[in-house]
Amino acid sequence: MCYFFAFGIDLQSLFAHLIKIFTTFAHQKKIRMVHLDKQQAQERYNTMDSIGFIQWVTDGYLAAIGGALTAENMEMLSAEQHAVLCYRYVLDEVMEGGFIQLILNGFAPYVLEGPFPMVVKKEWGSVEGQEKIMKDFSKLLYAAKSEYHKHQEELSQDMSDEDFMALYEQLEELNELGDDFLDEHQEEVSPAVAKMIVENLEVYV
């Protein structure tokens, strides 16, 4: 069986949990969620940059569920919180090593294969003023997902550090998508996500 090694969750369990959580989201039902200090969240938003704020919020999520996602604690986060956590992993991984690093570090099933690209397009993209920003970002995520599927065999092999670095030349289109996130998306998406959180604290914290 294939394992989503970043969290120690087998893929069948991962998808079953995500589908349940995001289906609940789609029907607007209440489910369990992690709660953070809303006043502190507002203060942090006022004093931090958008990336720092998103990291602070998601650090709170992870601390509340024991430090890492597992099959047992995934439902402690709401669908909205899962979406923000997915974006946190995009920031952490893609800003450092592109989508290639995100995939090789085991985040593709959670970020690319799960409902996150759809949520960016349908839910985040429905917020007034950020329709185009999120539509364009969702296209980037779907493109990265397509490249992941196309090169899944190469990306799933054991490899040395040299092999890893060689992927950036071999998988040029996937590498360029990471550059596109940095150059064309991050500076607009991150402030929009941070603003969405602080304007809907009852939903996200």
C-alpha cells in the first residue's frame, strides 16, 4: 500500500477523510473544528505580514491536534481549516523548492489530489474582490496536479540528492510552475487568504 509519508496516513484513509470533511463543507453543515483565540488572531493580523499570520494560524491548528495530521485527528479540523493548512504547505514547500519539493516531501495527495484546488476555485474564488486571483491560482494548482500525474513514476522513485536536483532540469514545466507561484501568485494570494481569515474569524479560528 502506498503511504502519504508526510503524515503517516495511507492514501485510502486520507481521501476518505477529506471527502467526508469537504462534503460536509459543501452542504454547509457544522462539524468539529479547532478554536484559537480570536482577539489574539486580530492582533496578530494587525502586526504581522500575511505569510507570518497564516503560519501563526496554522501553527495553532497543528498544535491543537497534537503536532501533525493523522487519520485519527483529521476531523478535528474543519474543511475551511484544512484548506488554509493546505495553503500553508504550499507556502512552506513551493517557496523553498517548488512543486517538486512539495511532491517529494509527500504533500501532493493532501494538497493536489485532495479537494483543495476545487475549494480555491469555488469557495475562495467566490469571495468578492478575489475572484480572478483565486481562479488563476486554482489553474496553477490544477496544472501542477497534471504534471504530477504525468511524471508520477519519476517522482516516486528513491533518489539521491543529485537525482533530486536533476529533476529541476528534467521536469522543466513542473519547475516553472513553482516559479510562477512565486512570481505571479503568492504576493496576491497570501494577503487575500489572510484577509479572508481575519474577516471570518468564527469560521477559521
